[in-house]
Amino acid sequence: MSRSFSFLLLLVSSYFLIGATTDGPTINIKITNIRSTKGRIELQVYKDKESFAKEVPYKVYFIPKESLKEKTLTYKIKDIPNGTYGFAILDDENQNRKMDYSFMIPQEGFGFSNYYHTAWSKPKFESFKFVLSGDTSVDIKVRYV
């Protein structure tokens, strides 16, 4: 085998090995109870209660509502490694990247991974965290006040 062919074979093998290790498990997210097609969904990924308390997400995804059907959207994430996470969403209807309030009442929808929050205070991270250790599904039901 020639040197250049061996080098090419090593390079191609490395490409596939690196590609396989950078993709994480697939997270299938189902977001339900979305009231309109206006704006977009902002999905924030948190790794622990400290980052959630400080509102500093590990990652943020902006999900367009073009594929909204019967108040439901689905979305897939593949770039998060195994670990503990919690998802928080904002139905950012005016796309200003913040929750809008009127007399201290949220005017846009919000939701959390596998947890429907009904209290007036911010939820605890422990209420909506989950352990990612392979392909998984997450359900988020949007709440409007």
C-alpha cells in the first residue's frame, strides 16, 4: 500500500470517528398547546440548578412555528452529550427574547421538560430535570396565564 493511500485511509477513518463522537443522542421534543403561529419558540437548555437560577442556559435553540399542526410542534436535537439537563421554553410571540408581562402576569407561554408548572413562582430545576443517557423523548406543554 502506498504512503499517500494509507494517509488518505487514515484521514477518512478519522473523519468518521470524529463525526460519530460529536453527535449526541437524539432528543425528540414534542411541544403542545401552542396558541398561535406568531413568533417562535425559544428553547433553553440548562445543566444544573445554579445556571437555571441565574438564567444562563448551556444552549439556546430557536424553533420556527412554520410546521405547527394542531397546536403541536416537534423538534430534534442531536448535539448534546449524555448528562443531566432541564429544558425551559418561551413562546416568544413577538421575538424580543424575553417574557412580556402585564401587571406581573406573563403574556406569553412558557413550559418545562416533562413538567407542567402551575404555581406562580419559578419552578425548581429538580422538577423538570432529566438524565440523558441515550435517545429519549421530552414532552413540553405550553402554559398561558
